[in-house]
Amino acid sequence: MHDLSKMRMHTKVVHAGQRPDPETGAVSIPIYQSSTFRFRDADEGADRFAGRDPGHIYTRLGNPTTDHLEEAIALMEGGCGALGAASGMAAVNTVYFALLGQGSHVVATESLYGPSRMVLETEYKRYGVSATFVDSSDAQNVARAMRPETKLVYLETPSNPTLKLTDIRACADIARAGGALLCVDNTFCSPLLQRPLEMGADIVLHSMTKFINGHTDVVAGIVTARDPELFKRLAKVHKNMGGTMDPHQSWLVLRGLRTLALRMEKAQANSLILAPFLENHPKVAWVRYPGLASHPQHALAASQMDGPGAVISFGVRGGLEAGKTVINNVRIPTLAVSLGGIESLIEHPASMTHAGIPQAERKAADITDDLVRLAVGCEDAADLQADLERALDMI
Ligand SMILES: *Cc1c(COP(=O)(O)O)cnc(C)c1O
């Protein structure tokens, strides 16, 4: 139709990867629930395996429904292609497995999504990979941790659950100067709010379980990259390791993706009401949210993000026990891990999502015992505020 790559993000969210089905004209791409695809004759089969014919072979290697989703995310992130993954962790492991080997080293944000850090410290370590975790909110810490054998700089910004930001442009320069690749886990922002490839990152990945799908009904991930040769390497590992997507899963994520802009706008507007409310509440000790002027990197947020997002971390006066009172008494946010869905969720990272990280390391990463993570959803802001107020009054 038109050159979608020149359109604004909200148009891309609705139309990227959307092509009416060539067979039937169906506007919503059908679920191609087939494990394998017929070749017309022996030559066509040979051409597909040789890559001369782009048609489908077998669903682990590519599926028409998944193609549409991959095309959509690649377009939004500015990648040359994308790889749908069975989960966010399947996407993370595709990147680690493709780029790391015996003797290689990773520099990563210290407060990563728990399992993204734990697999490096346990499983990859068994294969001779070492990792240094740093407070990447100061890019100099990343520069200092670089070694000749560093192959990957791996960032989460905003970090989970501390909501510290990392300067993507500065880290892209550091990685390039050190001969390493830069990968950013962009789950907390979605491509709507932050596009790391445009800032010099080589690889971007998402847990699509969160904002991209947005309906708390699918687990999925995706990887995209800027350079076609790097993308080919990632694709080969991804398809052979087998963490690929099922077409039904792809269809659900595509359906969720189309309302990403609406959902993000609402959840972000709610967050911009709730964060100052919490900050001014006498029972709240501190609030971390990139949209608050008090956030130490408020200016960086404005320069590399198109909005502050919809996750707020805060500590309640009285520490963990007081925090538990809030978590146990709110009625609208559900006590559950995950984020980025239409409904608000609340959790306690030190005993839940980040419990696998030893306490001393958690403390060093500022994942304090009093930290409560609120993933703001699309409910009415006044209802959410009244609910938090009531729960805080119970302390
Ligand atoms: C949830 C999450 C992951 C892992 O994704 P799954 O879909 O649960 O496997 C990775 N990174 C971040 C930042 C996440 O929030």
C-alpha cells in the first residue's frame, strides 16, 4: 500500500506486518496451524532448502502467521528481521547462545530480569562463559568492566525492578570500541517508547508476554537485529535450538499488538497520576519512576525514551512488613508477577521475581527488601489512587 517505514509509530503499531491473506483476502491473518508445508515438486523443495525460494518448509523454520508478527516488530524496531520466540527467556538464550562460547565474557546490567542474570551465573558458566554485572546507569562502569574477551554488552533500561536508566548511545560506543555487540532488553518500553537500534544497539529483544501482547494470556518473546549477517547467525541458532513460536501464540500476540499504543497511553497516563500521588504520600519512603522530576535520570529518560512507561517502584515506610500490608490489601492490582497487561499487577521482587539472586547481590543492585513493584494497568486512575490510599492507610 504505502511505505509504512515512513509513517509514525501509532500507524506502524496498527498496520506493520499486516497484509491481507493472499489466498482468501482475510484482513486478520489466519492461524496457519500446520507443522509442515507441501512442495509442488522436488525442485521447489530443493529451492526452499537452498534459500532460493522464500516459501515455507516446516513451522520451526518459519510459519506464515509468525512471519506477520516478525515483520511487524522488525519494522517498529528498525531491524532487518525478527525471530519469534516461545518465551522472552527463549529470546534471551538465543542471543546468549549465538554470541557466547568458551572463554567469552559478558558485561551486563546488575539488576537484570532475574533468570537473564541467573542463567549466565549458573548455566553459561558451566561452558566457560564469565559475566560482570555492573550498575550500568553510569556508563563508565560498563567501560571499566570491558575485557579483550568481552563479546556482549547486555542491558536492560529501565532496569527491572529498580527503574534505573542506562545511556544506550554511550554504551553502543563503548561496546563498539571494545569489539563487542550491544543487546538491549526493551521489554519495559516496547518499540513505542524506545528504539535501541536507532541509538546504536546491535540487537533488541522483548518478552512479548508483557506490553506487546498486553493481555496476560500469552508467554512469548522476540529478537531483532540491525545487521543482516548477525541476524542470519541468530536465526540459525534460534531455529536449531528450537525455542521458536507456535502460530496460535503468534496470532494472539498480533491481536494484542494492534492496541499497544492505546494501552500504553492509558497505562502511562495513569502512572503519571499515581507516581506523584505516591511520592507525596506520608507513608511512602521513596518512589522510582522515570516520569518524576525526582528520578536521578529524568533528563536521560526524556532524551532516549518517548515516554516514561507504566512501571513504578516504591518503598513504604516500615520496610517489608509495611509493604506486605499494602500488597495484601489493595483490591484492584492483582498480586502477581509480570507487567504490561491491561490490568494492574503488584509484587515484591526480593521475595518473588528476584529471590533467586543472593541477598548481598540484590542489595548491591539496590533491589531492597522494601521495594514494591507496581505495574500500572488501564483501569481508571482515580479508582487506582483511592485503592492505594486505602491500603496505605492500613499500615
Ligand atoms: C518477563 C521478562 C523476561 C522474560 O520473559 P518470559 O516471557 O517470561 O520468558 C525478560 N526480560 C524482562 C525485562 C522481562 O520483564
